[in-house]
Amino acid sequence: MAEFIFEHMVVLWVMLAVIVFVCLFFYTAPYGRHAAKTLSPSVKGPAGWVLMEMPASLVFIACFIAIGGPFTITQIVLLVIWQAHYAHRAFIYPFTMRSSEKPLVVWILASGFVFNLINAYLNGCYITMNPQHYPSSWLMDPRFIIGLLIFIAGFIINRHSDYILYNIRKNNRNAYEIPQGGLFKWVSCPNYLGEMLIWFGWAIAAWSPVALAFAIWTVANLVPRARSHHRWYHEKFEGYPEERRALVPGLW
């Protein structure tokens, strides 16, 4: 019965991602450069972003603590891979982003908090409750190796792109600039491209329906966001490089 409920939760989770994907093409979430003046309750500074992102790190660990082990080496490796991204995302990244200086609307914070909580719960539960899917031999499986390489490539692209944006914020806190260097030469949002690679790599390495659902959610959130960013750059900067695409070099 529990397995039946879990499977249907994953199906509903993917269906919700599809709905969100469509909606975000018509509505740009009001945070970061797209934030607007509002009377809605908000949280200022990095605190809002930490609160929003921390369930992804803490709930995933909580799944391991709740099960209590013993765990296979593969399960531990997957835990480390997950935390490599989310420990940084929750507790370091918010202090380096320009948008952390802007108020974060409470309903955005709450929706992000709930998403991270559910997503971490589904992924953490699947990995901890299915040790038979993750024997030590899985670390030598081509799917794990390919997935890990894609994850690492996405991780490097994401971090390098964020570093470029961080330097812009550090040197010019009162204005935006056209990012230069790295994959910014070809796309407006290489940080989003990197994040998509991270979670598609995760989906292959973990080889689970919930990991695939997360990859689908990443596309649903970031493809429309990249489109909005790309339009914003063209509207804000005269002579913005025409050869740059929104997300995928040479394509879109």
C-alpha cells in the first residue's frame, strides 16, 4: 500500500510540473531581477533564500537518519552528491546573489520551501528505502558513471557562471551589466543550463522515477525563467549580443 501511494505521489508530482511549466510561460515569478514593488509580506536579505532552500539539504539527510542504515556505499555516495549541490545552494549561495538583497515575497518563499521539502523527501526516501537498487557494483555501472560525469559538468558550468555573476555584483552593486566569459559567450543563462545538466545527470546516476521527476521539474522551472531573462537582457541593454541564445548554444 505504501509503495502504491508513493508511486502515485510521483505521478502527481510530474503532472504538477507540467502544469507549472505551461503557467510560467505566461507568468514570470516576481523575484530577482523580475521583482516588482508590492505590498505583499516579504522577507529581506539572505534569510529568505536560506529558509527556502534548506529543506532540500536537511530533509534529504533526515531520510537517512530516519532509516538508520546500514547503507550501501552507493547510497552514501548519492547522499554526498546531493549535498555537494544543496549544502552550497542553501547555506552559501544566498549570501553571494544580488537578489538576496531584495525582499523575497513570502508566497514565493513558501512555495519554494514546499517544493524543496517534497522533492528532497521523495528522492531521499527512494534512495534510503531501496538499497537493493544501489549495491556497490552500481558505482561501476555505465549509467552511474555517465550520470556522474554529466552532473560534474553541470556543476562546473553552474558554479563558474554564478562566479561571473557574483563578480559583477561585487564590483557594481547598484547596476546590472552584460555578463562576459564562460558560456555567457553563447547563452544568457548558462547557470540554468548547468543546473539542468546537474539534475539530468542525477536522474541517470540515481536511475529512479523520482530523480527523473526532479529533472522534469528543473526544466519546468528554468526553461521559462531563461526565456524571461533573455528577453529582459534584450530590453535593458541596447546592442545585446544577437548571437546569444537563451539557454542552449546555437539553438534556443
